[in-house]
Amino acid sequence: MDQEIRLQITQWLSNWGINTTPSDGVSTSVMVIASLIVSILAYLFVKRGVVRAMNIVIKRSKVSWDDIFMRHKVLEKFAFLIPALVLSILVPLALTQHALMSSMIHRLLSVTIVILLIRAVYSSLDAANEIADVNLVSRRLPIKSFVQLFKLFLFFVAIIVSISILADQSPVYFLSGLGVMTGLVMLVFRDTILGFVAGIQLAANRMVSPGDWIQMDKYGADGSVEEVSLTTVKVRNWDKTITMIPAYSLVSDAFKNWRGMSESGGRRIKRSILIDIHSIRFLSDEEQVRLSKINLLKNYLAQKDEEINEFNGHVSDADMPVNSRKLTNIGTFRAYLKEFVANHDRIHKDMTLLVRQLASTKEGVPIEIYIFTNDTRWVVYEDIQGDIFDHVFAILPEFGLRAFQAPTGSDIRSLKEASSS
């Protein structure tokens, strides 16, 4: 193809009376300089004319993906191919009297064209990767891994083609010996190959995507996934540190992905308050009357009072607590908490809502609140959780209950002062 173009250019120059077979060094130098000038003019025409016009069209277009290509200067990098192509055609014409030099320069220019082409394609791939990120395609597919793999493939192709050009041999000649290097390639690019396979598995099973919150204690990772590449997964932890996890480790080892929580729209609160066992007792009639004024307990106390009176009406010696049924302060407190969280405007009503008593321990009786907030943002979640338990601790005395707390230094000093007095 290049030879046909040269013959056409030679014929065209001859028709204009220009000698294309210079006989001395001066004429050769003039032809080389002329070739350089033509290549520069061709580049300026493409860069200042064609590329600038296309960029203006891109800026005025309503779509956004072409702006990304313009930001990565894809057209500008393809424009660099023009002077190289012009020189690869014209310089051999100027050096027809110097066959060896013409061949060497032509090969170098051909390698340059390959490098510039790969560079422009790399830029296009980067732009395509950014478009995938903007359109959230990378949340479903490991686009960056595919881009990196394709870049790696193009790199090897460019190396083989460049060597074949410099050696003046067919690329098939070098590819035939590639099988011998397979073992070495597998050894050198072990992590890359394992990472790519792991990336396919991660994408097929939707195990992890950019934006997910993952936790992997083995690597000290607890934060948001920023990037899933061919060999590593980049995690920005909540303390703003960065953890790089090998992609294949996410397939071979266990990790926790909080994506389900984020997509569900609810975030779990699972926290207990320890009640001092010595503060648990039956409610007196006066306390029942006082607590019945609490709006959240009116229906509960009325229903329970009816049930208890009906039961006690069939029991002899109902005045004795051991024979009859009576309300306890801790049971009434649990009923209040259940109504309180059920009527809270920041609690998810379509998810589990539970207030339960756990097995007693040496620290007391745990009352656990198991609910979900309707906002998964960390800061908002902590505020909701804090507000709920602020109220829980403050309301305990209304039910005659005390929260368990291990003795502190001030407690011991007060006991010592009391004993000494």
C-alpha cells in the first residue's frame, strides 16, 4: 500500500516537473526538509482545523459522553499519527539514493506509528472506562479490569509488531515461539491472571462493585470500594486510610459486603441495656394509675388490667403475689419501649421491630432493642441510635428501674466515707 502511494506521489511530482530522484546531497537535504515541512503543515491542518472543528461540535452537542473523549484528548492523540504517516511516505522518496538509510528510517517511522496508535487507543479506552463509571456500568461489570486486560494485550501486540518491523520479519515468525514463553508468562503475570479470573467471578456473582461498603478483617479493610482493577481492589477505610486487597483474595477468603443493607433502605440497631436485677418488682396500684397516663401505655395497661382481673377472679387468696398475676415494672417497660420505637418516625416499619429480654448475666438483665432505621447514612444512623438510647436511659426511673453499672472509684470512696462516719 505504501509503495503504491509513493508511486502515485512520484508520478504527480514528475507531472509538475519535480525530480524525485535527486543526484546529490543538497537535493536530498532539500527533499528531506520539504518532507518535514509538509508533515508539519499536515499536522497543523488536522490539529488546528479538523480537530478544533470536531471539538466545537462536541461542545455544542447535548450528550455528555463525547465530552469525556475530548477531555482525554483522544482526537489530539490520533492527530499525531498524521505527520508520522506523511514522513513514512515522503522520506523514502527523498532518500532513494540511500537505500539502507531509507529502510532504517522507514522502519523507525513505522514503529513510531505503532506506538502513537497504541497511545491513542489507550486514551480511548480510558475515556470509555470513565464513561462506564459515569453511567454506573462499572457497578455491574468490572470495566476497569477489561480495559486493563485489553491494554495488556495491545502492549504485547505492539511489542511483537515493532520487533517484527525492526527485524524485517513476519509477526507470525515471533508468535510461533510464544508457546515456549508460556510458562514464563504464567510465572511473571501470575497475579494478573489470577486477578482477571477473580474479576470475572466477582462480576458474574456481583460480589463487589465500586461504591460498596465491604469489611475484610484479614487485610484491615473496612470502608467503601473505590476501584476494582485487574489485580487489586482499592478500599478507602472510614479513617481515610487506603487498603489494597488482591482481587483473588475476595474470591478465596471471606469478607462482608454491606450492599444489601444499603439497597434495603434500612440499617440495623441491635443494642442492649442492662437492668439491675434488684430494681425489678411488681407494680403497685398507684404506679399503675400513674403509668396509665402515658399515651403509649394506655391501651396496653387497659388490656393487661382486664386480663389480670379476669384471671385473678378465679384464684383463691389472690392477695398473695405468688397466687395471682400482677404487672412488673420491667414487663411494662418492655411494652413501652416497643410502642416507643414503633411510633418513632425514623424507624423502618417494614423491617424487624423487636424489644426482647435476653438471658440474665452477672451484670443484670439485658433488654435488647432490635430495629432498623429508615436512613442508612452513617452519621444520621448514629444520631437516631443515640437519641433513642438517650431517652431509654432517662425514662428508666419512671418505671422504678436502674441500669447496671460497675462500681466506680467515687462509689468506693463514698462507701468508705459512710463507714468511717
